[in-house]
Amino acid sequence: MLIDAMERFGNPTIPYIAAWRSDSNHIWYEFCGKQFHEMLNGNSEKLASAFREQIVNRYLYSRDGDSSTIVKVSKDKEQLDRMRPALRRMAVRTGQVEAVYKIEANNKPVWLKDMAKVEIFAEDNIILSFGSLVDVSSEMTLQETLEETQQQLHTNKVNLETLVEQRTQELHKSQLEVVSRLTQALLYRDDETGLHGQRLSEYCSVIGSAMGLGKGVVDVLREAVPMHDVGKVGIADAILLKEGPLTSDEFDIIKTHCQLGADLLQGGDSKLLKVAHVIALTHHERWDGSGYPHGIKARKIPLAGRITALCDVFDALTSPRCYKETWSFEKATNEITKLSDVHFDPQLVDLFMKNLPKIRQIHQEKTPEEEKNGGMRLAHKASAADA
Ligand SMILES: [Fe+2]
Ligand SMILES: [Fe+2]
């Protein structure tokens, strides 16, 4: 009667009573509305099995400890079939059932929230579960759509991040390529070798790391440093490749390579070009203010410029140049110490000396045998002052 009345009013609640014997798996439903029978294709003979047959999924919701997070435990039909006896024992133990079943009813998904009380009639070995199934399809469809959308959004975000990362790497690679070709172009006109740039990168990295700079910053420094003299591409061959000493006017022209390089590297968006710009402009400034192009002193000289200045001079001293013999490693380090507080930042000289084993190793590994023990280049270079 009650069930009939509820169905007539279109109540979404389907009351039921299920019963099973505690010593067997057999279950039967004695009371359940017409609506439920119809939902299960009118199969009222074996209502419980028809219901079980059409289950697609079962969700159990619970709170996660003290937090307000709702945990959804989802079990598919196969898992449920395996676990049914255990689930019944749990219902008996807790005295209740609360789960959401997704079933295929008349070829469309229907979600039923099952809420029941479980009672044990020990005398007859019968367990009775009585409660109601509530159609929660609209809420669950909404939830599934939300989850799918969230999943899709997440996938899109990951794809986008990967794409951005790829593009950033590509951009960085192409920048490096342009820069290395630019540096390469300079080598055709200067008497320095590519190894000068490589050693300089390594020396500067050692000092940068010893300063406590982060790996990312040190990497940028390493990549930017070989461009320090890129402005020399703008110096006339007659001066850059001049044999013999330079006049003071000619030397003034050589000095413009800092500003020329800075202009060439100006306005780049990347950290690489920004740092390269700073290095090109300031690698001939001196700690005491007697350097060029602007004669700035001490910490007013950007750190990247100070580091490059020290390592560039050290490498010039320990490499063969047209205007001088190759200095021994010891003679060159003595010179660096002597120029501390005059040409170089004393703190950097300190770090340089503390890291001599690493500097020596780079020098050993990246200097050709014939250059280690003295010697001069045959070509004449413009100025000894320009490392
Ligand atoms: Fe230079
Ligand atoms: Fe240099």
C-alpha cells in the first residue's frame, strides 16, 4: 500500500526489504515496488540477481579522517561479485548499508543510493536489510561530468605545460646556437681559440658556484661568458689584427668593443642575452675604477662582469698570445693575487684561490699540450691590455 502510494506520487524513493540466511549466499527480496521491477526489465522472479546483474559500479563515500575530504571508493561489478560475502558481513557488523550503485537499467545508466538498516534474527538464522533506494542519477551525472571536465582540464594543462617547456627549450637552443655562431665568427678574426671560451665558462662556473649562486644562474653565466668579446666583430681589421704596438687612438678604438658588444646583445628578452649584455659591457671594468668603458668601481660593477674580468685575465695569462709568452699556472695565480683589490674583487680572488685544484684541473684538461709549456702565437695582436 505504502509503496504503491509513494510510486503514484512519483516519489524517487524505492523502499525494499531484502533478506538472506547468514549461512548461505542466497538472497531474496520480498517487498519492492513496481517501479523497481520495471527498472529491471520486469524481472521480478529473481529480483536480487537481476539487480546484481545490472550493477556496473558501486561507490562508497567516506570522510578522510579529520579533514573534510570525501573519499570515493569505487568497485566494479567483478570486484563486487568477489567481495559480496565480505560486504554482507560488514553490513551485519555495522548494522547499516550506505552506498551508491550504478546500474544499467533499460540501456541507460541509473544511480541508486542505497540506505538500509540491517537486523539480525539469530533464532531463525535470518538477516534482514530494510531501507530504500533513491534515484540520484541527476546528481551523479553532474558529478561524473564534473570529474570528466576536471580530468580533461588537467590533461590540457599538462599538455600545455609540456608544449611550453618544449618551446622554451627550443628557443633556448636556438638562442645558444646563434650566440655560439656569433662567437665562432669572432674567432676567425681574433687570435683566441674556441678553447678560451670553454675554459672561461668553466672557470666562471667554479667561481659562481663558490659564491653560492644557484645552478640555474651558474648555467646562464656559463653560456653567456663566451660572448664577452663579441663586440670585436665591429673593430676594423687594421686595428684588431695590427702587428706591433697600438697607438693610444687605436687602443681607444679597441676599447669600444665593450659598448659595441653590449649594443649587439641589447634588448634581448632572455636571461642569457641580458647576462651576456652585462658581461660584454663590464668585463674590462676594474675594482679600483681604473677600467673601461665607464670606470665604475667595486660592487657597482655587476657580479657577472667582475667574475668574467678575473677569469678572462687568468686565461689570457696562461694561454699563448701573440704579445707575450704563456705564463706558468703558478706565475699567473700569483699575478691574480697581486691584482686583488686593484683590478679584481678581493672576495672573488679569495674564492679563486680556495678553488685552485678545480681551476688547475680545468686548465689541464682544456689546454692543448703544446700550449702548456710556454710559446707565443705567430700572429701579432693589437694590445696586451685586452685579454
Ligand atoms: Fe674584452
Ligand atoms: Fe677574452
